[in-house]
Amino acid sequence: MKKPFVIAEIGVNFYDTARVEGITPLTAAKKYIDEASGAGVDAVKFQSYKADTIVSRNSPAYWDLEKEPTKTQYELFRKFDSFNKEDYAELCEYCHKTGVRFMSTPFDYASADYLYDMCDIYKISSSDLSNLPFIRHIAGKGKPVYLSVGASYISEIEEALRVIRAENCPEVCLMHCVLSYPCKYEDANLNVISTLRRIFPDVKIGYSDHTLPDSAMTVLTTAYLLGAEVIEKHFTLDKTLPGNDHYHAAAPEDFKTAIQSFRLIDKVRGSGEKTVLPCEEIPRREARRSLVAAKAIPEGKEISISDLIAKRPGTGISPKYQDMVIGRRARTNIGEDTILTWDMI
């Protein structure tokens, strides 16, 4: 089993890095791609939207205002919506040169359409789970769809999945997600991954994470152990930057830690077949026990229980045959502490 498909959710974090470092947003975005690729991810994901088409002007904030003080969604999205088709096309080409897949979440029909030539996989946000006409539009394009299912009921997931299937979508992944920024550890509810696998056995199940990264990236590795085939996590080059997505995002070193853990998990999982492994053959022989003469046994003597003791190594008669040995006679003089073999009795 291979490690999960790992997506670094760059989103719009590169805008803040561009501002702080005095570089263009496009240069900053490429820097993010370089760092994500170096960390070993499979894909990077951006967000394609325009403030005027994603949100009404009076929509209130739903994030931690202490971390991101912008009070309306419209104001926030206006800060990060300057990229167009040409910018993403350049980033797509740069991703392919760098060796990672390019993804972006469209939030309007125009974005969904122009991303067709760029994205191998469409990602749909939890916020659009009930936007069935939009889901139908994307699913009809004939490409894989990864759908986050945060803040939803099973019935709503089933509705969205019916729409996707009706369009003969070639591949679907339902991404467990908690629509809270940041998501508290006690709210992560990772066992939902197992629930989704049970209810929807014929689609992929993944996990999109909003928890604060811990030093061992335990949340992500637990998600993988529970069966997540796709892992998505927000990505930043500086977790101390102000903004909606930096403080709960993972840095390149965090992604490296998680990916190393995924690979270790794959190693230790094994095949599931219970058998004697090649590495166990010598220990099996030397650490198991054989019947040994507890004292000298003269030739012709009928062997009794008091004549026997089970000791290592396991190169002689196994103790499981003890009842077959008792009552037989010694064919030769057997010295004390001799490992018994069948030709001796």
C-alpha cells in the first residue's frame, strides 16, 4: 500500500508572503510550489475566485477574528482575488516542470471552465456541497472530483454524490473535513473517515485538515491509519504571518514529517498474512524449545516425565510431542542436558 495522495493547500497564502518579502504574488506562488515540491507532496492546490461572485457584500466572518480581523467575507476575498486564467496557467506549467500536480478549487462557473485545461482533479469546497447545479457542472467535465464534506449531514453527501454519479464522473473522493478555523483537536472527529468508508465503499475517502499542526503531525497520520487515501492540509512558509490560513497551516518541515510517517506506516503495515517471515527463521529455531535430558538416561531405560525438561534451542524433538516420548526406551546412553532427537529413542 502506498502513502496517501498528499495535497498542499496553498490557497491564497502566497499573497501575504509577497507583501512581506516585497515580491510579486506570482513569484511568491512559485516559491510556495518549490517548497511544497521539496517537502514531497503530490499536488499543490490554489483557490480560484472573484469576491464579487463568491459572496454578498455583507456576509459576516466565520473565522477567528483574533487571527484574521477582517470582519466580512467580501473584504477578505477582495484582498486575494487578483489572479486570472493566465496566472493560473503559468502556475500550472510551473507545477508540471517542478514535478507536482496543479489543482485549484473553483468558486464560480468561469473559474471551473478555464481550469479544465489545467487541473487533473477538480476540488470542490465544503461550502459548495449544497450547490448542486455547480457540482453538476463540474462533474460533467469528465475529470476526477474531490469533494470536501465539512458541516454536512450524510443525506446531503448522498445528494451531492447522486449528482456526481449521474454525470458519469470517472473518480470521486469524499474528503472528511470540519468547517472550523482552526478546528480544535476534540472536534476533528477522525472516526468519520471510517464511517464514510463504510457508507460509501465504492468511492475514495480522504481528509482535509484544519487543526493546528503538532510536532509529530499526529492528526494526519491518524487520518491515514483510519483509511484516508487523500490527505489535504493548508500550506504556508511562515505560520506566524497574520491571515486566515497561516496560523493553522503546516510548514514544509511539517509536511516532511507527515510524509515520513506515512512511509513508515506503509512499511510496518506489511501484507496482513500471518506466516513465518524470513527474518524470523533463525530466531524461531534458536528461541523455541526442545525436549532435553534432565539427567543421564541409560540405554534401554523407559523414559519418564522426570527424565525430561524443555530447553532452548528448538533443534530437537518439540515439547508438543512429550506424550509420545514418555514410555519409549532409550536406544543409547543419553547424557544429561542432551537435546533429544527421534533416533535416540
